[in-house]
Amino acid sequence: MEWKMCVNFYATLRQVVGAKSVEFSVPAHATVRHLVDKMLAAYPGLRKELFDEQGHLYGHVHVLVNGRDVPYLENELDTELKPDDRVSVFPAVGGG
């Protein structure tokens, strides 16, 4: 069984994906990591925006599931998603 997971992108990431939100098909029991892999497959330009050379999510990038940042989820990137979860991705935001 698969479902559509809507991901909202913000700031400069919208330029990379060309939209405010994108739907991805994910299988039942997909994890945040699985969804991120789908995002990278569809939009390879996201890799340099989200991950360092060692494949670790940049500390200044925020992947939120229902408003909670990935480092604060029970299993971080390996947290299982539910069909009604809200996922948002924010790049570093600077200003003065």
C-alpha cells in the first residue's frame, strides 16, 4: 500500500524544486529517511542544500514532521511516517 506525502519547501529550497509543495508516493511504514531519499531522487539539487559531504543533514537545515525537527523525533530520520503527517523543509535562514 502506498500513499501520497505532501512536503512543503521554504525559502531557497522552493527554487530548487520549483514549487511550494510537492507530493511524493511512499510505501506504508516509510520513514523520514525514506521520504528524504525520494526527495533527493526527484530533485538531485537538494543534496548539496541539505547534506554535507559525509551524508549528514546540515545542522542549519530543518526537516519538520508535524512541527517537530528531526533531531527531536523519537528515532530521528528513522521515525516512521503516518499518512496524515505534515512535513516541511527549511534551509538556513539568515538576516540582520
